[in-house]
Amino acid sequence: MVRVIDIPAGLIRTQSAYNGAAGRAFVAALPGRAAGFLERWGLRRDGAAFHGVCALVLPVVRVADGRRAALKLQPVDEETVGEPVALRVWGEAGAGAVELLDHDPATGTLLLDRLDGHRSLTGVADEREAARILAGLLARLSSVPAPADRGLRGLGDIAARMLEAAAGAVGKLADAEERRLLADCAAAVREVAGEPGDRLLHWDLHYGNVLAGTEEAHRWVVIDPKPLVGDPGFELLPALVNRFDAAAVRWRFDLMTGALGLDRERARAWTLGRLLQNGLWEVSDGERRLEPQQTEIARQLLGRA
């Protein structure tokens, strides 16, 4: 008999905070869902669970062949529904993403290759070396065209919604300089919104979403995409914010635009688009000030620092 899993308190908190009743229902169903997939896919538990904001990950072993794997249990929503599509496409291209072994569309449950959950790029002491590794992975992923007719979100639609919401959000900020920054981010997006791009984007590639392989000590692998179709310039902000260092913003930005072969001005505009997106989310949550680190990045990209 499969032992009922213990749900981490952190996952219970985040699911309740972000998804309300639906999140609590997801958490309540997790023990039964986990037990069902352990049986259905012939798996046994093999270590302590990991969790992020929305997903529970169980280290497992596939009984039939001894393959070490990870069972990822998560809700199906607009961010997770495209994950198996992206992983399959990147897998076929050898682009550096985690291998997808199995997938259940009804529940969004994934069976993934096992990586070392204790070793991410966040722990690489040499910040510049970590940035170079991340830039190389971004270049490999964003070189892959997005598949057609697979239901992935598009940057064009996202940009249109952001521009529609921008004017109202700017007026809700308490600080005059931040109002001008957010308005200028929107102006930059307007310049490029007509050409949103056609690459398969990860959308959330920061240092914590790159893990070490368990079999090859020097292999770094991308996890947890929130896929959309668009311009690779929209991918750069997480690498500027994570492990934030104001003195490194321009260096990292130049490194990534060079590694990805991007037009610097277009990349700047789409990075300002990510700052706009985050600012709009903050205002919608009732905040009247922008996040200081992202304000500093906007200043530097706009030439005001």
C-alpha cells in the first residue's frame, strides 16, 4: 500500500494565496493523485519531495527499468498547459531542457528525467560564470521556432493587453519618477508590438530554474518553462533580477544580447516590456510603488542611471 504523502506547508500556503478555493482543492487531491500515478506509471518513491509555488515534485524510480525520474504534480492553467509541448519540442532539438518521459493531459502531471534538486545555478559562486551558462542556455532554447497550432500563448496578445492597461496603472503609482518610468516602458513596447516574434520562449529562465544533471556532473539543464511564442528579448529580465547586482545589469544585458544574437534596441524594448508586465501586476495587487530592483533596471535601460 502506498503511503499517503505529506503536503509541504509552503505549497499549501502558496496554493491558497494564489488560487483560493481551487488551490485548496488541488492540495486536497494531491495524496490520491500521487498514489494513482505511482501505480499507473509503475513508480516507487525515492526521496523527499520538493515544491515550488504551484507544483509538488516527488523523486521516483521507474520499477520496470530502474530509471531515476521526477513526478511533477501541478494544476492545469495557462502557464502550465504548454509545458509538455515546449519540453517535447526542445527535447527533439536537443536544446538543453529537462527530458519529458510521460505526461497526463487531463491533470497536467509530468514524469521528468531526474536532476539534482539541490544544485542550481544560484549556487555557482562565480556570478559571471553563472550568467554565461544561463546566456548559453537561453540562446539554445530561443533558437527553436515555436510549433504552430499547439495552443501556446502569444506575446502579441500579451503586449496588446499590457498596453491597454498601462495608462490606468500609471496613474495609480504614488511616485512621479516611477509613473514616468512605467509610461516609458509602455512607449517602448508600442514601438515593437507589431513584430512580437515566433520563437519558443521559456518566460521564466532565472538561475534557480537551471539544475545540475545527476548523471553528468557538468551538465546544466533547464526546468519549469511557462511557454509562450515571441521575441527572445522578452526572456532577458529574469536573469537581470535574479542574483540582482546593480553594477552587473549592463554587463549581463550585453552578454545575453550577444549570446542570443539579438538587436540590442529591440531587446531593450522587450525587456522594458517585462518590466511593464511586472509593474502592472504590482498595481493590480494594490501596490503604489514599483519594486526597487526592477525600477533600477528600468532606469539603466532608459539611460537614467
